[in-house]
Amino acid sequence: MHRRITISVLTAVACLSVASPAVAASPPVSDPHIVAHFDFASGQTPESLALEPDGSVDESFAYANQIARVSPKGKVSVLAQLPFSPNTTCAYGGGAGTALGLDRDSKGTLYAALCTGNADLQGIWRITPDGKQTRLAALSPAGFPNGVALDRRQKYLYVADSLLSTVWRVSVADGSVKAWVTGPELAPDGFLGANGIKVHAGAVYVSDTQHGTFLRIPIQPDGSAGSIQTVASGLNRIDDFAFTGPEPGADAVAALNFANQVVVIHPDGSNKVVLTAADGLSNPSSIAIRNRTLYVNDSAYGTQTDPNLLLACLTH
């Protein structure tokens, strides 16, 4: 376990009807500011995030292989140290343990993807509010389980595997795993394929980092996957994303990791850059939205400078 560090007080963005001036942000985003700076040397590279009702933010620190919480008073505390493999490494990146996608259910249980290359450890781990951690589901040690999205209605987790061109479906009830959909649209092609994932308006949306595409996969009435549809393309090294609202025509806000940009993706596939490195981005890796507040994790994988949590205001 790494030492606890103190950071600036984490407060929600006051999203007023009139947007505040910003350094470089473009509408509909305003007032970007960093609320938490993490320690790259300690492996605090924030990969994924989940929001708590009290304003805290749960984080997966990839290199430290930890699940942590940033409190509203600015404390970083470790909730779970996920296991490292004694004799294998993750198929991408070579780490003995890498914490990746993260989601939270309504009771406060967290679900985290772990990559170790070890068949006894790799998969989806469940962390209960009392701190108990157990492996819910085993996933192929040849894969890279990246984004995780909980379908609260159907009680499934969808997992984007960046190396195996697959979206896995995991039963929350018993941990059973099904290859829900596979296809060349999800392929890595030498880098990382399927990456970010969300359940939205009757479909599973996936980003493919290698191809720079934003994909929609309908959930059929029987729960099976429909045909993979390309919503948008030309998104340089797209990572995670979130939707601005629950309606089918909502925009998505996406992180372009290597480009140090955050973009808004419209339903017609067009996109607009709304945040850049000038706003404090440092390899943005994940996005969350609550009401009119935008949360952006900056992993600093490539820059190796200032992994952080950035908040901004959405003006629509």
C-alpha cells in the first residue's frame, strides 16, 4: 500500500447559467480546473473512475494496481490493493498487476478489471463497501480487460477486451462469462482495440483506440448483441467516454489519450475539441458526468507528468 497523500480540496464545479472564462476550453465546456494531483512515481496513474453519492471519486490506479478513493476533503485512501502475479505479466504493458476499468452499483459495490496474465487472478474483482475483495469472474489471461460497464437493469457487466476483439458479458449474480460480441471492428491491429465502454439507451457503446472509432452495438430483446455500427471515426487514440444525458440523442464526451484532447461527439458522428493540454490534460484516460459536472482522469502514461483529476462545467 502506498502512502496516503493530501491534495487540494475536491469540490464540485459550480455550473452557473453563465459560463466562466476558461484557459482554452470551448463550449459546451467551461471552467476546467484540476482538483487532485497524483503521484506518478508511486504508480498513481488514474485509469478509470466511478462517482460516489457524497462527492467522492473512486479511482483505479493502473500502475499501483489499486482501487482508491478521493474524498471531498481531498484525501486519497486505498480501498483495495489488487493482487500481483508472482510469475506472469499482463499481456499488454508487462505489469505483474494492472488495475483497469471500474464501475459501481447502487449499493456501493465496486467492480474492477484486473490484468495479470495469470489464469488464477485475471478477471473482474468485486470490492464491497466493507472492503472485502473477491474475484467475481475469470477472464482469459491472453486478453486485456479494459473498460467495464454495469447494466443495472439486466445485472450484467460488459467488459471491453482490448486484445481479443471481444466484449465479454459477465453475470453479476454468479460470475458466468459469455463472449457477447466479437468482430474486426473491435480488433487491436497492433495496438489496443476495444477500450472504453458504456451501456446507454438500449445499446452498448465501445471505443476502438487503434481504429479511432466510436461504435454502437444494440442490445436485442433476448439480450444478444446486434450488428456493430460505427457512429464516428477519425478519433485519434480514443479512450473512455461518457454521455451527457440518458436520452438516445445525447452527445458523448470522449478522451483522446495521445492527443491530450477531450472532444464532444454528436449523434451524427461529427466532433468538436473542447479541452486540450492548455487546460491541464495529461493523457486523458477516462470520463464521467454527473448533472452538469464533467470529470476527467489524466493518466500521464506518455507525458509522465502530473497525473490528475480535472473537473469542468457542461453548459448543456
